[in-house]
Amino acid sequence: MSAFSTFLGKERRETFRTWRLWILPGITLGLALLSPVLTRLTPELLRATANSQPGVVIHVPPPTARDSYVQFMGNLGQLVIIAVIIAGAATIAAERRAGTAVLVLTKPISRAGFVVAKAISQLAVLVCATVLGVAVCIATTVALFGAGSIAPFVAAAALWLAFAAMILLLMVMLSAAMRSQAPAVGAGIGLWIGLLVFTGFPLIRDHSPAGLMAANDATLRGRDVALLWPLVTTAIAGAVFLAAAIWFFRRREL
Amino acid sequence: MNDAGAAAAVTVPPAPGPSASAAVELRGLTKLYGRKAALDGVDLTVASGAIFGFLGPNGAGKTTTLRILAGLARPTAGSAAVLGRDVLAAGNQIRSQIGFLPDVPGFYGWMTAAEFLRFAGGLFDLDDATLRARVAALLELAGLAGVEARIGAFSRGMKQRLGVAQALINAPRLLLLDEPTSALDPIGRKDVLDMIAALAGRTTVFFSTHILADVERVCDTVAVLDHGRVVAQDTIDGLKQRHGHGQRLLVEVDDPARLVQAVAALPWVALVERSGATLRLTVSDLPTAERALPAVIAAAGLGLRRLEADEVSLEEVFVELVGERRP
């Protein structure tokens, strides 16, 4: 077994035997269960609030399966992205801080191999968490609301996954470039907010990864959205972030 | 002490390029952090097979040197060659032949000792049979055979012994150990030193420390680093002979008080210390003292019971070399 596959195997076992399992998959699965339930309960909660205040009448249309998916996608776009940022910031910084990178990198594994293995393992966790989350959300939604239109939800989740993967690679780069996890988290959140701001500028939004953030709602409604530029720029950005992560880490002294 | 290794590891003159017979060769090695020089033109040669002690006070530059040798840091100037290859250029070719233990080894706390050794061996692409045999042998050597606890629950001593074991998983030609016994209790220190001593003649050990007793116990050659410079390199005996401040004689006579009076004014006596019936004379000229002292004792009418040279300790040599320069 090569050094790279040995290290990748360590990453896989570490995912199942440490807190790592509970960050992204735990949060995603929790939200996949809670989002449909909260969507189902929202009208009752609002009516209970209205009943406690005389004179207040709230009309809420009956929630649908699409509302459940919109709720979950909203949570993915905010809470889970923050979890991706935090988990991604630890990718390399945590190994440096713990001193484990020193023991590993004085053995015959290259720094590029180290970074790529870390990125692959984090991406695998993200993909698995998303697939499981989508499956659980669909199952819960079908149980609570009956069968809705699943294809647009799956398409929206796939777009989110592409965006989240790029954010994860951005965080791998920041984790390699910065001295510790905290500033990497700060920079990651700052850049993510910057992309959110870009969604308000159509020209930039339609030709950058910000287009994927704005495409969720339209995709869930089954509308056609021009996604070529956002997808291409997201893929390029992800590749550049990974290459930059390797470049930074090769220059870093341990 | 390994006499064969000591004979082979005496300081050699600087060579123009990396020497194939040297396990470690540093030429003008300089490392700057901002304007501060952690290493300031270090020249050092360690012969293959030596158990080499790299001595120096805290902050002298020992860890920086080891980090450069292990490929974890880059020199600002100069060169570092390991097993005849430049460490910057050789990469994996060098790393496959060295073992490294940092001063505070970081392990994956969720692994057991056996799992970590298998992981470390996997990074060297060892075949299954070799890996199984080495893991079993090294767990035994480290006193960790049968320990099923996760490393996160290990004591500092257990981690240090595991650190030495993981550094040996590839049967390295060169073992780099950074302060392997610091912060260990006496039993932990003994265990680690026994492991190092057991390697004599099989692998070159480059061992940094500021614990002089450890060096005297296991090393055959030493270098003393101070403020980023090598101030001495030799065998331990050679260092004592060249750098011992003054030389001493131990004398026992039937009336020590009278001998103190008799020798106090002699020009070659620098210091007289009394401990019970034994006098320790620090002399400026040992051959003269050895010839003249019996006559002085006889002239004073004293009975001589013991007269022998007192060995200068490595600690005294160390203090002479670096003590006065410290702020």
C-alpha cells in the first residue's frame, strides 16, 4: 500500500472514530430530519402564537413538500455552509497544531499528497453527508406531506453540493496558508459573505460561483436557470484553491 | 560508550561537498528568523554509525538544526546533507532512510500504539509480513506490547517510547531524536536511553539534549552548540581533555589540614577544596603537580594514602564552553 493510500485510509478511519463524524454528517442529518418537521409544525406554531394574542389573525397556507425542501435548502445554504467552513479550516491547521503533521511528513509522503488526501477525505464526507441528508429529507417529507416533486430538490441539492465543495477547497487552502484554524474560519466566513453580496449584482452573479447560491430557489420551482458560467467558474475556483493549498503548504515550515 | 564509533567519529576537516561516509554534514548552515540568527554558520560532520550527542542550552538552535535535517524547515544559507544527499533536493529518498522523533511528538489520540506503528510503517510502504514483525518487535522494545489503550490516554513516558519506536519502524540508517528524554521521569529516561544504547553499531543516532548525564551514558561523540554556533565537536574524552578548566588531583593524607597549609602557596595550585579526608587540588600544570606533590607531602612529614587524577565532568566542560556567554 502506498504512502498516499495509507494516509487516505487513516483519514477514513479518523472520520468514523473521532468528532469529525458528528460535524458535517451530524448537522446535515439533523437538519434533514428537522426541516420537514418544522415545516409541518409551522402553521400550528403560528396559530398558537396568534391565539395567545387577542385580535391577531394569521392566515398560513397549508405547507407543501416543496416548502419542506425549501426549508432544508435554506438550512444547507447557511448552517451547513458554516459547518463546512469550520470543518474545512481544521483540515491542515489541526494536524499542524497537534504535531501529527510533523510525524507524518518526516516519512515518505509528499506535502502535495498530504493536502490532496486531506481534501479528498473532507470532500467524501461532504458528499456522503449531502446524499444522506437529501435521502433523509425526502423520506421525512414524503412521510409528512406525501410524494412531492423530488427531481427539482435533488437538482438544487446537487448545485449546493458543487458550491459547498468549492467552499471546502477554499477552506483547505486557508487552512494551509494561515497559522491556525481561527483566522481561517474568519477569512472563510468573510469570503462567503462576499459571495452572498455578489448575488445582488446580476453580471457578477451570473458569471461566478455566486450564481449557484442564487439558483436554488429557481431550481426548486422547476425554472430553467443559466448555470454554465457558475458551474465552470466554481470548478475552476475549486481547482485553483486546491493547487494554492499545495503551494502554500509546500512553503510552510513545520 | 561505543569505542569503534568514537574512533570513527572524530572531527574531520570541512569537505567541499557532501561526504558519502558522513551520516550528517552541515556546511555554513544558517537560519534566520527575521533578524535573529537561530543558526549562524554551523559546520558539523557526524560519521556513519556514531551515537552523536548534540548538546546546547535551551534556545541554542538544536531543534532548528534537527528540523532542517528532517526536511521540516529550510536553511537561509549553507547546506545540510544527510546520508550523502542534500536534504532540500532529495525529499522522499532521504525520508525513507531516516527516523525522526520531535521533542514533543504528536500522535493521533484515537489510535492504539499498534495502530500507529502500522500506520507509520504503511507510510514507508513496508510489506505486510515485515510490518507485522517490526510492529511486534518495536512494541516489545518500547514496553508497549499488550497495551490496548488509546494513545490519548498514554503518559508522557509511554508517548516518548512510542515516539522512538515509530522512528525505528523503517529500520532507519539515521535516527534523529530531539530532546528524547526531556520531561521524562527517571524510569522513563532510563527506558529511552536503553533503547538508544541498543542501537549502537546498527544505526547512526543524532541525539539533541541539554541533559549531560544522558550524553555521557550513550553517546560516543558530541558537539556543543551555543547561540547558533558549534563551539566544540569531539569525542567525550577529547572534549574533557581539551576544554576542562584546569586539571585536578585527588589527594588523601593522614592530616589533611597540614597539607592544605603546605600546598596553599605553591604556584601551580589554583584551588584547594576539602571534603572529609580528601583534598581536591585544581592545578594549572598537571605534570608538574604529579611530580612535585609526593615530595611536598613527604617534606611535610605526612603519610600519602591516595593520589590520583580527578576526571573533569562533561558538565564542567559544558559550563566552560557556554556558561559564561549566557546573558
